[in-house]
Amino acid sequence: MRSETFTIMTTGLLVNDITDTVQDFVRRAAADGLLHVFVPHATCGLAIMETGAGSEDDLEETIDRLFPRDDRYRHQHGSLGHGRDHVLPSLVSPSLTLAVERGALVLGTWQRVVVVDPNRDNNRRTVQLRLLEG
């Protein structure tokens, strides 16, 4: 098993594309297998989505509509509405498993791997990669 950890800053961005970094890791491994991607944080998750065509804004508007940033949450530390940030990982999982073939991620034409992070109180995020070869 090969593994690597990297850090990203999500300051001001809900959607942060990490595809190139993830792809670089599997390219260096030059193997087939399954890649487990994990963000060990209570307020962000991982998704596969199209980027660059307005989907990021659509996702942000959807999250704002479903989880308003206000004082309705019992979890109340941090900035106003921070409780919603703790609800998000129940819908946007903190982990993904992706197929890898010949050192390349198996993704559809427009699919990208992204970190979804609504939390503005902590913008430093760790991403763990583990490639199970086989």
C-alpha cells in the first residue's frame, strides 16, 4: 500500500479541486488498484463533480438553501451558522474510493475530485491518499 498526505487552504472557496494532486500521486505509483481519499475533518467532505461550468456556484446555492447559515443549529460554537458545517459531512462524505488503472484515475470526461468545505473558521485541510494496489 502506498500513502501520502497533503494540505490545502480552502480560504473563501466552498469547492476546491484536488484532481491534479491526486492524479500526480497515482501517476507516480504507476499501478492498478483502488485509491482511498479521506479528509479527517468534521466540517468538510469529498465529491466528484464537474467544475468550471457553474456547478460550484450551483452547489453553494444548494447548500445555502438546504442549510442556511443562521442560528437554528444546536451546535453553536464558532461563527454564525457553523452548526450547518458540521451537518454537511453526513451528506457529502469525508471519503471516496476511486479506481486506478495504469497509474491514472478512472473518471468520466468532466469529473473532478473536489474538497467541499463550507467552514470559514478553519481553512487548513489535510487530505490523505492510500493506494491499495492489485
